[in-house]
Amino acid sequence: IRSSMLKTACSHSAPWVSFMNNQKQQKPTLTGQRFKTRKRDEKERFDPAQFQESIVQGLNQTGTDLEAVAKFLDASGAKLDYRRYAETLFDILVAGGMLAPGGTLADDVTRTEFCLFTAQEDLETMQAYAQVFNKLIRRYKYLEKGFEEEIKKLLLFLKGFTESERNKLAMLTGILLANGNISASILCSLFNENLVKEGVSAAFAVKLFKSWLNEKDINSVAASLRKVGMDNRLMELFPANKRSCEHFSKYFTDAGLKELSDFARNQQSIGARKELQKELQEQMSRGDPFKDIIAYVKEEMKKTNISEQTMIGIVWSSVMSSVEWNKKEELVTEQAIKHLKQYSPLLKAFTSQGLSELTLLLKIQEYCYDNIHFMKAFQKIVVLLYKADVLSEEAILKWYNDAHVPKGKSVFLEQMKKFVEWLKNAEEESESEEEEAD
């Protein structure tokens, strides 16, 4: 009975299962249906020409009165779509109309004669134009990114502009950089191969940096360049065959930008020192013989014109960063003595002058102060290097008396007190022995 009931139930449910399976397989389709688009979802046709008409008409009415221009742009932002037509807006304000690729004005469009490129070529006028852009971007913050992209584009189009137009754009860009309206990263456009090859980039950079340095000092300019990694790329303003510190220095010094020349020379020196330190550390980690390391370093010193005082600082840093230091104060001193004993011949090779010895002492003082586990190791390190003929008693006494720096001064002078007394007594005994001999 149970078996027959199950068979009956299964036979009754089969059509229902089949129907459900068919329902799953058949996907509903909509045919002949129309959905009414809501007004807010309708996209307006992209029409920069119509936008340009409105801006050009307003600029023609305001004319050369830049205060009136700023007010017009402020008010128009409420009626016109600045976000969508940002590039067109900036093209008009700079060149008088929409720019075609390459920097020429697009054909068959309304233009205005009241723009940056038709303004007077002087710093005061460019500062006034910078204020127009500054007010516009402060009012409509969303234009910031678009404005920076516009400047990058304009720099790539430099060959399409006249010399006077380039000069005005260079002065404006320098002022905008000084005001912080744009980032120094826009300078990467000047490294374009064609602009560099024809000398356009370097000539533009002269006007730009003169304008920038008229507003800010070299330290401020350097900080802005450093922030975006442009401080080490200025040589790229010249073709590869002229990309030397000497050529850069002469070009910008002759143009009246000695401050920039000195900055670039200093940057190249810093770069050379970093490379030298990196190579030195690699040689030490490989365990190269000291005589080979010393020969390499001395050769590099000649090439890059690095003084022995600078070099001993690099060697000290390399030696101290070539080991994993123990974190326990009682163990690190013993480790440091063992390590420095091994590397004392390398340090000795670059302390042939009294000033180099003093530089090394100051480096040791700063290192022990900055690395708290080494605070108690200072005296032992100095004594070790004295015994290894790296430091002389004259240098140690000079440091102790008046050449030390404030960092940890009281702690380190106290540590050195007995050793300095011993040095003085030894010196007095030596002098008395010499007098007796005479």
C-alpha cells in the first residue's frame, strides 16, 4: 500500500516539477515596452562652442578690466557648466579661444581679444592675471585639477605659440607656482623631447624661474621642487649631449639665475654622494679588501670634487649602517668596539687632516646622541680610534675644549674628562722630557 501511494504521489508531482523547471529556463523578455526617461537623467549634448560663445561675449564686455573679468567669471559659474567645460574655459582665458592640438586656435569659433596672450608682456600684468585664476579656483575648487592639467597641456604646445606668448605664459606659470596654485610637477611637460631638442624648454624655464624667484626665495623654490621629485631632474631641460652641471650652471648664470645654478650644482653633489655611499656599502657587504675600497673612494673624490671632511662623514655612515646593532645597551658597546676595530684602517685613510679628524669626532658625537643605546659607548669609541691612530690627541683636545656640538654635550664631556686629563698629563710629561733633552 505504502509503495503504491508513493508511486501515485510521484506521478502527480511530476507535471508540477516539469512546469517549475520550464519556468526557470524561460527568461522573461520585454518587447514593445517604452520607458519614459526622467528629465534629471537626460544628458545634455556636449557643446563647447555654445559655452565658448557665452564666455567670449562676457569677456568682450568686461574688456581689459581684470576686476570685472573676475566678477564675471565668478557669477557665470552659477549658470554655466564649468566642471564639464573646464578645458574650454582655460583655453579662452589664456589664448582667446579653444585650442586645437599643437596650440593653434581652432577654426570657425568665436574668439576674444581679451586674454592672457594679448595682454601686455610685463610682470605686473601677469600678476593681475594670476589673481584672476586664483579667485576663480578658490571660488570653484573642483577646477584645481583641470587647471593643472591645462598648464601641462599648454607647456606641451609651446612650439605653437609666439615668443611673446611663451614669455607671458612663463611669467604667469612662475607666479602660479609661487602662489601654490599649481604643483611643480607640471614642469615634467618641459622634458618633452622635441621641446628640449630645439631649446624651447630651457628658454621657457629661464623666464619661469625668474618670475618664481621674484615672488619667493630659492629655499622656497627648492622645497617645492623637492616635494615632487623635480629637484634632481632640472638637467633634463637640456639635450643628452649637453646634460652636464657645467653647461647648466653657465646657461642659467649667464641668464641671471646664479641661485638656480648653485642649487642644481648642490643637488648633483648630493646625488653623487648618495651613489658613492650606496656603492661603498655594497663593497663593504661583499667583503672587498680595504685597499680596493680606499682606491675606489679616492678616485671618486677626485671625479666629484668631494673634500676629505665630507668623505669621512660618508665613510662613517657607511661603516655604522653595515651592521645590525644589538638593542641592549650593555651589549652594543662591545659590539661597536669590535666592529670599529675591524674598520679603523678605512677610517684612518680619510683622516689625514686635522679638520677631517674633528669632523669624525662630531659625527661620532651626533651618532651616539641620536642612537640612545650608544650614549655610554662614546668615550670607548674615541679611545679605540685614538689607539688606532685615526684620531690625534690635538683633535680630541680641540673637540673637548671648544669644538663640540650641543647634542649630549654634558654627558659626553663628563665621559671624556678622565681621558682628556690623561692626555694633558701625557703631553706635559712629553714636553718636560723634551726640555730636559735640550
